[in-house]
Amino acid sequence: MEICRLEHIHKDYRMGEVVTPLKDVSLTVHSGDFIVVEGPSGIGKSTLLYVMGTLLQSDGGTYLFEDKDVSRFSDSEKSGLRAGKIGFLFQDSALIQALTLRENLLFAQGIGQKKDPAQADELLRRFGLEDRAGFFPYQLSGGQRRRAMAARALIHHPALILADEPTNDLDEHWSLEIIRILKEQAGSGSAVVMVTHNSRWAEEASKRCRLEDGILIDISQTAAI
Ligand code: ADP
Ligand code: MG
């Protein structure tokens, strides 16, 4: 099932000098996909995820989410889409400082939704945080915070999971574990788009792309570089 589709997306930043991280990017994402986008730092990977996450409006091209043109969405429709269908594992995502970990997860289950504490506890367990459920974010290490953000990103069973260098700050064990959990999510019907500056996870991908000069190139078929 198709979840979203970028068609000839163009994005530039105009702050003095014009920077064009996305010139002409096309990508179709289906449920079950685990798409890895590689590219060096500064190339536009995060920009791509901001567009896919409807946090940033492109300057050209079309972005369809479940066949609907997102550029026609109002702000509240976009925020409903994000809260309901998209999970963000971003470098700069933050937990709510005044809430404990468990409360952060319950909050992310959705405003107006029925709360499911058992599911929150199950996710905390999967991310090795069961004994930190009552901790506030400031009481966690950087790696624990990142795992907590990953748990929060998954709690509403998002159709699309956007992961921006999700293994940064994590040790070997948890890097492997995060990738395993993301693959498991794809296996259970979500789609994952993960961007990374290294090619380490290439073999895990169902589709491997490289962002280069503002264009997304499918390198699934080529040998690892
Ligand atoms: P990556 O995630 O691959 O490191 P980014 O998408 O963060 O790359 O950034 C791509 C380019 O766009 C960089 O050169 C960056 O400096 C520039 N850039 C990112 N955000 C902005 C912004 N809000 N305003 C101006 N330039 C930006
Ligand atoms: Mg980035």
C-alpha cells in the first residue's frame, strides 16, 4: 500500500546566499519499506525529512500523503496528520521536561485518545527504560533520552516513521537494537525512512538511496561504495 509520494520536490533556503538542498526529489514510500537515504553532512537529508514530516513546505513539486496533496492541507490538518500518522525520531526532538517518561509516552498516544498505560510500559521495556518510567528527562543520559524519543515516536503506531540519524549517541548494542526495532516496525506494516551520513546500515535497507546535488538516486542495485 502506498503511504506517501514525493514528486519533483524542490526546496531552497534563501538567507542571503541561496542554498538548494532538494532540487528534484522523487520517492514513493509503501508500507513495509525500510528506506535508507545516505549522504554527507549538509547535503539536505534533514530537509528531506522535514518536508516528508510536513514541517516544511516545499517550493515546488507535489507531496502526496495517502493520495492527498499535503500542500492543500491547513495547519491543523497537517498537525493532525503528524500526530496521527507520523513518528519522528529526530536529532533535535525533545521530551516534555515537566513530564516523566511514562507521562511523555501517554501524552504522545494522542490528545483525546484513550490512554493505554500497558502499551507505554511495553515500549519502555523494549527500549530498556522500564526502570526509568518515573524519571524526568533531565534525569536521563543522552542515550536514554534518544531511546525514550524513539519509544515516543512509535507509540501511536505511525504509518510513516522518519528517522534522522537515529543511532547517534547510542552505543553498539542500542544502535543495533534501534535498527532492529525500526525493521520490525516496517515488517508490521509501517514504512520507515531513515537518513544517515554513513553507509553502515546499507544492508538492512529494502531500498537504498543517496542524496546528491539535490537529487535522490536509487543505489539499491549498485555495489556498496
Ligand atoms: P543534512 O541533514 O544532510 O546534514 P540539512 O538538510 O540539515 O543537511 O541542510 C542542508 C543544507 O541547507 C545545509 O547547507 C544547511 O546549512 C542548509 N540549511 C538547513 N536549514 C536551513 C535554514 N533553515 N536556513 C538556511 N539554510 C539552511
Ligand atoms: Mg541532518
